[in-house]
Amino acid sequence: MTDMTNRLPSRELQEHLWVFPMDYPIKLIGLAGAELHQAVHDIIVKHFPDFDTNSMTVTPSRTGKYHSITAQLRFEEVEQVHAIYADLAACPLIKTAL
């Protein structure tokens, strides 16, 4: 899990257990709105140009203040994981990435 308040990925990722290529769902949480959706779209497409962003699922919080966005990504190497999480951590609209 990555807590975006400190803007650094957790080092408890157990990277030695990863086998590439791997399919991995990422879940992002931020304030509801078109800006969040566009930011997530831009970051994912930057790292996965062929990704179909229509496959992302968006779930509003009970109050509707936050949205959870889930995307299934296919990582080919560990550097992709680090690169996308670095961009997600740098985005002020994303509060948490799991």
C-alpha cells in the first residue's frame, strides 16, 4: 500500500516475490471529480500507451466526496511499477494508492 500523504511508496512491497510479467490491480483514491479521472488517465496512459481506460472502474464513497478508481495493469518489469507509483505519488489529486 502506498500512502500519498508522505509521497513515498511503501518499501514493504515484497519485491522478491514478484514474477514478471504480472497482472496487478491498482486502486487509487482521491476527491471526486473530472480532474482526478483525467489525472489518473494521463498517468496510466503515459506508462501503458495501449491501456483501455474504459476498463477502469470508479466507485464513489458513501458520501460521494471521494472516488476509488481501480485499473488492472500488466507490468513487464519492476521498473514499471516504480515509475508509475512515482508519478502517482507526485499527483496532488491522488490521496492514496493501493
